[in-house]
Amino acid sequence: MLTIYTKDGCDYCDVAKSHLKKHNIVYEEVNVGIDKQAKEFVLSQGHKTVPQIYYHNELFESGGAEELKLLSKEEIQSRMEKINGKNKKKHSV
């Protein structure tokens, strides 16, 4: 599942969530204004803005909402599958 780090009143966050909803992509929203650990994580990754979109603790889209909205449903799913494949290789013996 995608994780979107957001904050209240963020129009770009709303754009990202709307795009995923439009394509029936399941995501978890984590509000950095409420969740201090999430804010620390986002800052520790070098980010100063939201939304930040992650999949399995890996940055999914470096351009936030603007880049995400350029991706089709198929492109989003393909990236998720690619990350899943990388993670399986890391855990295989």
C-alpha cells in the first residue's frame, strides 16, 4: 500500500489523494502535523514539503503530487510491482 505523508490545508496533498482515488489505488494517509514520528521520518529523508509518497519505505515519486498526477493507473501499478520485485530479491536466500 502507498503511504502519503500529508498535512492539513495542503492543496498538493489533496491533488495526490484525488489522483489515487480516481484510479482506485489504495493508500494510507499519515498527517505529519499530528504524527511526530512521521514528521521526523519525512525530515530525516531530506524532505521539507508534503506530500511525500512512499511504497514499502521507498520514495515512490520524488515530484510529489505534480509528478504523480502525470502517471496513469497502469504506470502506478507497474512501479509498485517493480518495487515489490526488488524487495523479494532482497529477502530471498
